[in-house]
Amino acid sequence: EDNANKEGKALTGRKRRLHREGLTMESHGYDPDGFDRVRRAKRGKLQTQEDRFLPRTSATNSALYYHFLQGPTKRQEGNADLRCSPLPNTAGAEEEDTLHSGTSSVYSYALQSEILGDSHFHFNPISKKPVRSRRLFRSADRGARRPGAWSAPSALNRPEGLLGMEGTTRELLSAPAARAPRKISKAPYKVLDATNIQDDFYLNLLDWSCFNVVAVGLDTGVFLWNGNSGKAHRLLTLGFYDAVTSINWMPRGDYLVVGTKMGAVEVWDAQAMKRVHRHDNHLSRVGACSSFGNLIASGSRDRSIKLRDIRQPYTVTSKFIGHRQEVCGLKWSPDGKYLASGGNDNRLLVWSVGNTRPERQFLGHQAAVKGLTWSPHVRGLLASGGGTADRSIRFWNVNEGKCLNCIDTGSQVCNLAWSRNSDEIVSTHGYSQNQIIVWSYPNMTSIGTLMGHSSRVLYLAMSPDGQSIVTGAGDETLRFWNVFPQKVPRSSSGILSATQHHLIR
């Protein structure tokens, strides 16, 4: 009876402490029936001596405690004193509930694999889930065990491996953790007026510098909008009979290349607000410009592409002749080895410095090729978009000269941009839907479609951090969108990597 009194006092104090913490005896793993027997023994109603109390594992939420090893969730960030208690399913928590259910199944499979052994599970590399074998127990001879027969896992016969776990468990916990589908905001976070911006498919009037400055060509002038201060000012004004037809920031971020209707290419210092160079080598308007290092490439309606080095401003380094109509798209590869050009002749040509003949010539499009983008993740991977009669996005292996894939978008492709942070592509469209689509590469499934412009989305530029884009259209507006995720460092993202330091003792 004295022992029962001591145990009853201890359990009473434990129950009060758990009550203050918002928990119950059942949620903490203790048997309430045993607690009642102690109380009755204390009052003299039960004469039998009871053994000490064992936790009741059926009331313990093991999957929940396993989830808390992953680190703080969104609910825990604002509450440092949050206990490991069952969390209510409130509105707006559907995403976390999905993650909880996935974690629970991972914990369940890992526990079963440790108890039953690897012979009863195999890991599916496609679905990233373990698959249970149909036969749980296998018959075996009494004298010897056949290969593959079941045996209880033992620390002595386990292979040397991470944390001494079974192979299936290690593979399961090392797999990337499941994530909820990423959601993209359907509304722009900023809208600016772009009065008198030209509604011309063959022009390129928008670019974003590495110093977070947006440049836009409006009729005869170029305006700069500083994303850090939110202020805008005019950089230049051309003559009455001239107009801005293309702009492009040089990689250094302070020089802006401007192509004009009269066939001139000007280089302006945006910080000093003065013109550095002017070149009058084209016979017609310059609709596309692209720069890499000190090289400036300009494409014109005169069907030629000219290369200049700003260190030798009055000398044409190279001249490329290959298009039969106006050049409307130019883009350097990330390593500067290739220059891709698209024209109104439906041709896509790939050039290399020092060779006046194209390295590759692709003839798959059925309309003008303006939208061009190189993959920053795979060398030699190029994407191109066709006009109204084509409406497709094609992917090319420039090294082998092959078309890898073709996607019908349903509307005119005006611009393309490849995310630097993830394997995703954004495309802007004209006739007939005027939409912006974010694609997942390589399966080319649509992640989100953005609507807002009332006219063709002709112009596109990406922010320095690679998360936002700005689009321009004939409706005389510039709209800023958050479409891409943040850049994630390349490291193991599996469940085991997040909980390894918790499991090692």
C-alpha cells in the first residue's frame, strides 16, 4: 500500500503537469486504467499489489514525433513554446496536412522495413515509394535457410551502412521529401504605365539590368525605372523622324545598347547619362540586340547581323549573312560560344564567332522566330518560339543538330525566358489569348497561366535574382510578376539529411 501511495502521488503530479501543458495522460502514452487502479489501491478498495506502469504505445502518435524531427513548421515559427501535441486542422493548412500524411506513410514504411526486413519491400525509383511484397512469410527447410527466406533483422548481419539501417530504409529516407505543388500568384505585384510603347512583334523594347534597373523604349525615348528606389527618369531622346526599336543591357550593367529605326546602334552610359558610341552600319531598322562580354550583336531588317567590340567601337568584328528576311531575335549562349538568331523567314540559325557561315540551321518553324532562350543548366540546349502560323515551342540540341521536342501552345509565341533557379520556362503570347505561361521542363506541363494584358505580350525581361519578370504589351502597361522560386543550393534534400543529426546518438 505504501508503494501504491508513492506511485499514485507521482502520477497525480505528472497528470497535473501534463494538464498545464495542454496534454492528457492518453496523448502522452500512459494507461488511464492503470492510474485508476492506483487510486483505488490508495483508498483501500483494491488489495492486490500492481506492478509498475508501462506506457501504452497505442495512444502514442509516433508519426507526429517523427514529423517534428524535420525542424520547425510554419506554425512553429511564431510560437517557440509550442509542444509536441496533436495540431488542429485549421483552414489554410491543407498543404501542411498533405506533408504530414506523406511523412506518416514514410515513417510507417520505414518502421515495417526495420521490423520485417528488406525482403518484404522493394523501392520504386519512379514513384519514390516502397512496395510491399505479396508474400509476407516464406516457407523454409528446418535445416537450412534458402536464399531470400525471411529472417528477423539483426544488427550483426546488417551490411555496413548509414546509421546501421536496412537498405530499403536508407533508400526511403534518403529520397527527396515530397513537396506540395508550387503556387504562382495570378496578379502582378506592380503595374507601370508605358505610354506610346510600340505594338510591333519584330521589336525588342524591354530589358532588366543586373543593377535592378528596367529600361524601356517608348517611341523616340528610353526611360529607366530603378527597382531599388522606385524612381523613373528619361535617358535619351532621338530625333523626330527616328524611333527606338531595340534595347539591351550589357552584362556589366551600366552600358545600354540602343537600336534605332534609322539603322544606328548607340551605346549609352546609364550612370553618366551620356552616349559613349554610335555606329551607323545598318541600312534599315535594328530590331534585335544582344551582348556578351565586350561583344555587341545587332540584327536588322537589312537581313544582316553585325558584331562589334566596344574596345574597337568603329570596327565591325564579324558580319553574318544567312537570313532572307528581317532578323527579329538574337540571343547569346551562356558561355558565349554560340549566337542564336531568328528571322521573319521562319529560320533559326546558330553562329559561332570567327565563322561567317552558320554552325546550325533549323527549319522546323512555320512562322517568324522571335522568342529565343538558352538553358543555363544544360550546355547546348536552345528553345525557340514561332509566330501566329506556328504557335509552337521547339527545343534543340545544338551540339548534335537535333530537335528534341515540340509543344503546341495554341497562340503566337512572342518571347521565351529560361529560369536560372529551376528547370522552368516562361513564355509570353499574342494572338489570340495574350497569356503568360510558366512551364516545367522537360515534361512541359503548365505550372500556371497569368492573364492581365489586353493586348499581345510582346516584351519580356527577367529580374537579376531570377524570381520575377516584367512584361510589356500594346496596352501600354508594364506588369511585374513573381513566377520563379528562389535559387536552392545543391545539397541532399532527402528526409534522412534533415534528421540525421537527430538520429545519431
